Amino acid sequence: MSEQKKPRQETMTSAERMGAILMRQRPDRIPFMPFIFGYCARNVGYPIHAVYDDAEKSFWAQMWTAEMYGYDGGAMYGYASMGGWEFGGEIKMPQSEWEQAPVVKSFPAPTPEAVDALEIPDVETAGCYPIAIEFAKMQQKFGMPIMVMGMSPFTSAGNISEVDVLCRWMMKKPEVAHKLLRKVTIFAKNVIDYFIEHFPNYPMMAFTGEATSANQIISPKQFEEFVLPYMKEFHDYILQSGIRNIFCHICGEQNLNLPYWAQMEYGDPGILSFGHEVDLTTAIKYFGDKHAIAGNIEPQIIQNRPWQEVYELCRIAIEKAKDAPSGYLLMAGCEVPVQAPPYNIYVMKKAVMDLGFYD
Amino acid sequence: MADEARKKETLKALYDGVVEFDEDKVVEYSKTALDEGVDAYEAIMDGLAAGMEHVGELYANQEYFVPEVLMCSDALYAGLDILKPHVSGKESKVKGQVVIGTVEGDVHDIGKNLVKMMFDVAGFTVHDLGRDVKLERFVEEQLKTDSEIVALSALMTTSMLAMPKVIEMIKARNPNALIMVGGAPISQEVADNYGADGYAKNAANAVQEAIQMISRLREMGRA
């Protein structure tokens, strides 16, 4: 970018800006929260898996990268394939240049019998949670709110049985699917209890997210039966536990499911992030009165296309959503790919600085 | 030999069995087809495959979703298991061979499996390498089997970056091999940029694209 403009002056720190969103106040500019994990490890010279298997490296890689790019929102721990490891399966950490997040290597409950035998794990020792707890201690040590990684029942169930197995149970053995979903929901609530108990009276936010419930996979009717009741119950439980805000990532093509997502609670306010498949105007129509909206710059564009296209997508997103009633955060539509060109992330911030201030 | 009306009834039952994901019905009418002398190849193509084609339309129209399509696929395979061994002589000649797999770094294989099924039912010999497949394996398998087509699948934005690399590796060893790519983040533009010969927007489209690719190859006298 060659054009020289006098930079706009920020009048809030990142913490104040995020705080303003959560207090339903107008910040100096829209927050920029890219949704970025593995990239941070690569950015500071760590192996990508460090962001998932080493709490301290994960925390600092994210904090340093946030400082470098000047984005908001700090650091958080988690990944999309949670559930498999926590319930006794095996996970594979990202190793090759083509991998960016952990994947389930062996599924702990691929049969109805295994679902019957599945025990609710102890949070303190389950899968990634010892790392998540260490990460939370880092957040506490540095005075940041703890982002509790909540296990979303449906996606986690798919990570426990394998998605195609879960899909077949939904059709042929719905009682098995429900049994698994119930067990995951119990564990998900136990996670909330654990954090409340071990970090008493400390500011917290909960993160939930759903990818497997996208309409690329299931129907809205299946969402109503297999996702809505468990997710709703989980969100209600989080809020009743005293956590005031939920950050919920509604991943992928979810347009047909939006009427059901609108039946859930997210706190006061929640932050709801969307993939590029859901138009921000639509998201604001459904949720904008009560909750802040985040999204939805397509990761594939961030990774593969010239910076001008990324900037233009950001411009369009900001134009559509900047004045959302409960606020807007510029964010990628899903995790920023680890191989994204650094300049493409920089221009997301630049778009915020050029176009995201409230006058 | 079944009379025409009875044959139509049997083919319709196979079609319906797939569309309604009624595995028992497909098994019953596959046996009926054989018992009554219906040509096995015809039963597959005009019964099972025709039914799956309609399932593809239902998926495209968002009337069916992955759970329904998987059930239809199970029903189809139940029929194929019975009918395929009885496909005879000329008709059993394969349309082509395809090496298929989800690229290294990607464990998502539902889409790949549906594409594989479409190749199976269309009469291709399919060499399925599974998921998270090391790039060298695609090269080795293509050379070993002399398959005309290598079909690569990726769901993740990171793993899709393996595609141009493996395309380059395959073409370096066998410039005549045809590469098809597909998966959620892939578009025609991405396929073109990666140097792929074909792009499968969905499972049904994959077979049409493959047949066209092989036809083009043969027209050029390369096969």
C-alpha cells in the first residue's frame, strides 16, 4: 500500500475496547479479533503443535502475535476436534506443513456398545484440559479474563464416534446418538463447574462453537432434534453458573439453522461469530439487537488471494456490520490458516484502522 | 427372463430402495433381479445408479443432507454387493481406473467416500488410499495401477495447499495422468490455479467430469 494517510488515533486499549463491547458501549473503533491459533506459533518460530500442547508457548505465541499485528482479544486455548481425546481416544497433533490443528486419530466410541461403556472423564485429566487449565492460569497470572473452552455437544459427539457414524445413528439408532450427546453434555457442564470452582470470582467468558452441525452436513430438522436441545441446555447452564458472556462460533453454512440458533441464550451480550457462508446482514437481523456480531472474512481468501481482495472483503464487512446495534468485531470466518501471507493479516487491521472508527 | 413390465417394476424398486434408503428392499430386489433374469448391469445402472442420481439432486436441493445420503449409499452398496459379481463380459469392462484419497493433513473423508461410491457405481476401478494420505502415495499408486485419473480431496484451507504440490509430483512422473480436485474450499478457479485437469463440485459431478476427462484424453490419442 503506497497511499500515505495520517493514522487515526486509538483512544482505548484492547482490553477497554473489548470491555466496551461487553458493556454494550460504543468503542473507539470496531475490535479486530482475527481468530488465530496455529499461525501464531509459526509467527514466532514455534512448531504449530506448540499452540495446542504447550500452554506457556501457546499463550506467549498468541500474545506476541497480537502485539505485532495490533489486534484485540488476547489469547485463548482450544481447537475444533475436542471430544475424542477427552473421552479416551487418540489425537494427532499437527506435524506436517499441511496441518494446522489437532485431529482425532482413533475414535473412542464408534459403536453403540462403546457409547454404553463410555465413562464421563475427570476434567482435571481429560485430554487437553490439563493444558487448558495451565493456559487459564497464565491468563489469570497476567490479569486477563479466562476464556473457558466449552465442549459443544454435537461437534464433540462427532469427534467421539466419528461424524459419519453419528450421522448413521441419527437415522437408524437415534437413541444411541442421544445417549452419546447426553454424556458429552454432562462432561461439558463438568468443565464449567471445574473452572468456576478453581478460579472463583475471576472474570470469565465461555467459548462454544459448532462446525459439524452446518447444513453442508445436517438438515435443520436434524439440528432441531440433535443440536438445539443439548446446546441450549449447555448455554443455559453456563449462564446460570455465573459466566455472563458466551462467545459462540457458528461455523460454516448455517443459514437454515439460524432460527434455532436464535432460540439459544448467549449472555448479556454474547458474541456470535459467523463463517463467510452467513451474510453479516442476515446475522445482524437474527442476533444483532441482543448480541455483538463477528466475522466473516473467508479464510481461503486470506490464505490464497492477493491482499487487495482481503482488504475489499473487510471493507464490505465493515460497511455492513459496523453499526450493528450491539457491536461488531472484524474476524475471519474461521481459523486464520497457518500459511496465510502475513500481509493479508496486516491489511485486515489496516481496514479496521481506515474504516472502523466511530466518529 | 423377466417380462418388460416385471423388469420395470424391479428396476423401479431398486431405484426407490436407494432413494428411500431402504437397504432391505434393495437386497430383496437385487436378488429378485438375478432370479428373474434381469441383466445385472442394467439393474445397477437403471436401478441403483439412477436412484443415486436422484439422491444427488435431492442433496443439491437441500431436501437430503449427509445423513440421508450416507444411508442411500449404504443401500446402494448392499445392492452392488449382490449384483456386481453377475455383471458379465463386455459390460464388466471398466470405464477407467481412479486413484482417490484425501490429501495429507486432512482426515475428513465423507465427501471423498461419496465420490468413490459414484465411481464404483459408474463402473470405474477405484483405488482408495483413504485419508491423510502422504503425497508420495498418490504418485506411487498412480504409477503402480496406471490409473487414468487421480482424484484429490481436501476440506481444510491448510491441506488444500498440498494439492498443487502433489499435482506437480504426479505430473513429473507421468504427464498423462489426469488430476481431479474437490472439497469445500476448492473452486474451479482454485483447480485451474493448481494445474488440475478437472474439478468436482460434488459427487455426481465428479463422475461426469472424469468421463469427460478420459474422453478428452482419448481424443488426443494419449490413452
